[in-house]
Amino acid sequence: MTPMTPVSQAHALELLQGMVRIRRFEEKCAELYSAMKIRGFLHLYIGEEAIAVGVMQALRSEDSVAATYREHGHALARGLSMRSIMAEMYGKLEGCCRGRGGSMHLFDAATRFFGGSAIVAGGIPLSVGLALADKLQGRANVNACFFGEGAAAEGEFHESINLATLWKLPVLFLCENNRYAMGTALERSESETDIHLKAQSYGLKSEAVDGMDVIAVEQAAQRACDAIRNGEGPYFLEFTTYRFRPHSMFDPELYREKAEVHAWKEKDPITLFSQKLLVEGLIRDADIARIEANVQDEITVAVEYAEAGQWEAAEDLKRYVYSERGHHE
């Protein structure tokens, strides 16, 4: 086991708790989906927690975040309350989008979380637009955009990276390469499987990072954010990772060998980080038990909140479809 970069005990516990919160929340969501409490589509982030948690350490409150339809982990790590997310999953009025977005469309203006998008690569041009606004207004913000490696096959990916580099926009491109775009293996769809090299061809800085190592993720994100804030233009990070669950709850997962999934589960970011912390004496088993208990309490409260929530009144369903201003004009 390789030694870990020095990190304070408090920060180590923060990172561990962040990953455990996402894992346990999503496990509960899978349970609730099977019980038909959560409906529609459900795409779980289990196995990829180190990326959301590590990246968010480098972002500030004034920065923006755009994500994919696999965004529960990003939303939790960004600071959306677990209660508001769970209520949204239930489709309740108390949800972060009044129950209208559901699993794939979490959004929260207060934390500048510009949401999940059901369109592959859909969040990338959004972040470029936000970055252009920041540059024109002279704001030193970072506009972070998460997407999967499948987005590299979309035109928006190439158009956005080209413009961001051409105009030196403050965009942090974050590719979560989990090797499968739905059920299609990366090597079956891309002639160049190193996605960061595709980005590099446009002239921006790019790195490949171990997405199962939360410290490596945090350090890479900090380097990237520092460069962007220094006016060096956009930055691209490709995280090698793996989703332990199928693409969605409807996926029979016939395209992956069980041995491959098992091998990746041996790289579980939570288990590996916990083991390193224990070996280096930064935490004890009692610390892990306390984190697990606290997270379970938070989940219990979130589920109770969602269960007790209200359904939106039928007469209000046309609200927010068009702007109020448009109606008056």
C-alpha cells in the first residue's frame, strides 16, 4: 500500500464522510426504487464517489457546477441538503425542484448547482456559456462540468472545448471515464480511448487521474482550479473510474463480465481510503463507525421528510412552464 500524501485528520474524516454519505444515500435510493417509492429512471453513482467529493474540495461557493443524469453524488457533495434531494426523488413539492425534476434533473441556484442533464454532453456547452459570462463580467470563477466518456463522441464536446480554449474561458472539464457509455465499451466506440488526449489536441492543459483515489482527485482539481483562476484558460481532467452498479435500475447488465466488475470493486475508493487512514493512524475503527451512524441518521431524516412531503396541487402544474413575465406581455 503506497503512502498517502500528508492530510490532516479533520480533512481525512471530511473526505471519508463525504464518500460514505453518497454511497449510503444511493444504496437507500436503490431500496426505495425497488419499493416503488422512487419512480422513473435512477442512475447510481456507486463506485465513483471519490470524484465528486475530491473535486468539490477545490471549488468555491461562487463557482458553478453542471452535471449529468448520474448526479446525486455531485449534488450532495456540492451542498444540496439530503432532505431536498430525497424529496425531489419522491417527486414531492419540498424537493429542490418542487418534485418536477426527479432523479435526473436536480438543480439548486443557491449552491450554483446547474443541475443534472438527461442529454449526453448537454451540460458542457452550458458551462462554456457560464464561463463566457464570467469572463465578460471580469469574475474569477471556475465553471466545472462533469460528464462521462460517452460525451466525447458528441459534437458538443468538441465544439465546446474548441471555443473554451480559443477564448481562454474559465471552464474545468471533468470526464468521468467509467469505461461504458450505457452498455457500449469504450474500445468499441472510440478509436482513441485516452479521452484527455482528445481534449489536449485542442490546445488546453489536460491530465489523466486515478478516479478511485480521493486525494489524487482533490490535488488534480486544485491544480486545475489554480491554473484557471490565474487566467490560463480551461483545463481538462480525465478520471479513470467504474460504476459498480448497472447503467440504470432497468439495465440487465449483460455486457460486462462479472470478473471485471469484481476486480474493480477491489479498488473501492471508500475501502481503500479507509484502509490507508487506519494504517497511517489517522483514524480508528470508532471514527468509521461514528460516520456510518451519523449518515444513517441523516438518511432516516431525509426519508421521513420525503414521506411526509406534499404533492403539488393539480392547479399549479402549469406554473413555471412559461415565465410569468411572458404571460403579462
